[in-house]
Amino acid sequence: MSRFLAKRLSSIEPYTPGEQPQGRSFIKLNTNESPYPPAPAVCAALNSEEAERLRLYSDPDLRELTAAIAEYHGVLPSQVFCSNGSDEALTFAFLAWGSQDGVAFPDISYGFYPVFAQYYGIDALPIALKPDFTLDPKDYMGLGRMVVFANPNAPTGFAIGVDEIRKIACSNPDHVVLVDEAYVDFGAESALRLLDECENLVVVRTFSKSRQMAGARLGYAIASPQLIEDLNRLKFSFNPYNVNRLTSLAGTLSVREDAWFCECRQKIINTRAATTKGLRQLGFEVLESLANFVFARTPQLSGEEYCAKLRQNGILVRHFTNPRIADYVRITIGTDEEMQTLLAVTCTILQEAKG
Ligand code: PMP
């Protein structure tokens, strides 16, 4: 840190992204990416002709992409805001709607929420999940501040239903309730259908997980046109060309190719069921996940030890140091073959531990 850094920023604890290894090849189950490629039309379109167009700025209004997403979800283009990863939509959201009265989010959730709050000097209220890691909607009623939660939550994979989300939104009428649906396509109910009833609801989505495009950095928010205007006000005060040309094209083509999306997501759901079963047979406790990962622990090893042993065997998973969840590891769902390797390696590790 230099002596020039503003004092306010020196206390920020930045978010730690999962490892992106260079060189050695791992079975990569640590950052909730998809093991499958983007839609075929996306791969076909990213050619040298498109590369040549990089000399031009992207469309600051992202009209084609926004229209494609709006059509896909049956909303107006004025209800869609596209962002550089959903992280960017989230950061604008915190600034736009959390700066005044603060923001509440679950104590165990996406690790970026407290960082966004610190970054903007926003008062953050972490709300403890219940001992079984479920979220009690009652804890989020009438808080008098912005509410943010991931549904399904990460790293637990648990979700709440639309009726519960409605209650949270209705009980906080003067503040935005933001539902981060990064993992919703793997089996949870979306809050999108509440948009007409709840003018304070914002739904954030990403192309990183169920659309196999983490490296493209594309996300979006859906909300009332007025709330979307707020996000655009911030974007046009910060980075008008926030989504690059190639990503914008890739995103448009991805949403138009529904069959590939459905096929890949179904494969992940099936592999998740098989992985959950396999780990339970090995004596693991595995939370019933609705996301593209499972959260699991074994009585035989600490989360940290299990994570380290897997790494030695060429498999990356994610471990968090927060004491409440330190026994667990989060395992992204890969291909069937990758997960079979994970189970076989795990079996050997457990035998060695018994030793
Ligand atoms: N929300 C949640 C709950 C996440 O786990 C992630 C991925 N780490 C994101 C948002 C951000 O995803 P991206 O910026 O890749 O869209």
C-alpha cells in the first residue's frame, strides 16, 4: 500500500477470488464455472471479422443485447440493465440504493457484499442465517434499509420461495430488495414474476454460470424502468462502454439459443444429484443444493485439510475460513467424469486419513 492511498480506502479488505491456475491443469471445481462451452452460435460468431470490429466502441445503450434479454424474460427493454459481470450491477446497486440508509444481507453469503459496502462506506447489517444455514424471511421484514440476498444462496445452495420473497419486498416498501439470482437456473424459483407487484424489487442475473460465459463478464439487472434509470445514471457517470463488443454479441446469441442452455443446465442438475449421493455414501454431510455446487463436510477431515488433499491430487475446490463454515468445502459441479474422479480421489483420501 502506498502512502498516497486515501485513508478511507486503506481499511478495505478486498474480495478474494477463487484460484485461476496457470500452467498446471487441474479439475477445476472452485469457482462455479460451467464445465461446458458457451452455446455453439456464440463460439461460431467470435471470429476474426468480429475481432476487427474491436476498433469501434461498443454500443453504450447495448440495444441488441438488452432487447434480446428483455424478450427472453418477457419484460420491456427499459427494465433491463446490462453489466460487466453481475458484480458490476451489484456494485451500482449498493451505491444507488444502499448509500442512504445502509444495506442488510445474510452473514453467510456472497463474500463480495460486505466488500461493496466497505468500498462505498455504506452501513452494513449482516443477518445471521439460522443454525441449519437456512434464511428466515422474518429476519428481513421491515428493516428500513436496502436488503440483498442471493437465491439460491452461496455457498449453501439453499433457496427461499417466491411467497417469502414477496413478504420481504412488501415489508420494506421504501427500500430496494435485491435478489441475486446468479444460480437460479439450477432449480430455484425466480422472483421475476413479482416484478409487477413489487416496485422495489430488483433481480440480478449472470451469464457466468448457467450460460457458460464467466470469462466474458456479463450480467444484468431486471427491475422497474425507474430503477433501471438509476443504474444507467451511475453507469453513464462511470463507464458508458461497460460491456465490450464481443461480450455483447456473445450474450445476444446465447439468450437466443435456448436449447443449449436447457441441455447444459439439466446435465448439471443430474450430475449434482449423482455427486450428492456419492458424497453421502462416503459419509459426507451434503446440503441439498439448488445451485451448480454442493456444500459438504466429512467428519474425518477439516475443510482445509480436505481442500488441500484434493489440490495435491489435481482437484481444486473452495474452502472458506469463516469459522461457522470452516468444516465445509464448496464443490462446483463439473462433468460426470470429473465428479467421478472427485469421488474416487475422495475415497482414497478418506482411507489414508483412517490410516
Ligand atoms: N452473485 C453470486 C452469489 C456469485 O456467487 C457470483 C459469482 N462469484 C456473482 C454474483 C458474480 O458473478 P459474475 O460477476 O461473474 O456475474
